[in-house]
Amino acid sequence: MHSLTLHAHVGRDGILKLETPIGMTDADLEIIIIVHPVDEPRPALKWPTTLFTEIIGGWEGKPLIREPQ
């Protein structure tokens, strides 16, 4: 599976036209399109305020050993 990010413009007719080479020929494909207007701000991803206080020192199993790389 390949993921492509394209930037396009919808004309006055309201039709989005996409043409992009994908390197495949004579193949059946399933295409998934997600439309996200760029004028709308994307929600900011925030870390939970208790993330580090809950995780640091939270391991209670056998001591972790980092093997030589």
C-alpha cells in the first residue's frame, strides 16, 4: 500500500480533478480519499499533563538491559 499527499484546488464547478502517476499499470486499485480543507486549522495534538509523572519510574518488571548495538 502506498500513501500519497496531494495539494489540489477545486474549481468553480465544485469538481476535484486528480491526475497523478503512481507507477502501476493495468491494475485494479482501491482508492481512499480524505478531504480536509486547508482553511480549517487542524486540532493541536497535546500531551496529557500527567504523561511523564505516570510513566517515569513506572516499570516494575525485570531490569531493562540495553544490548550493544
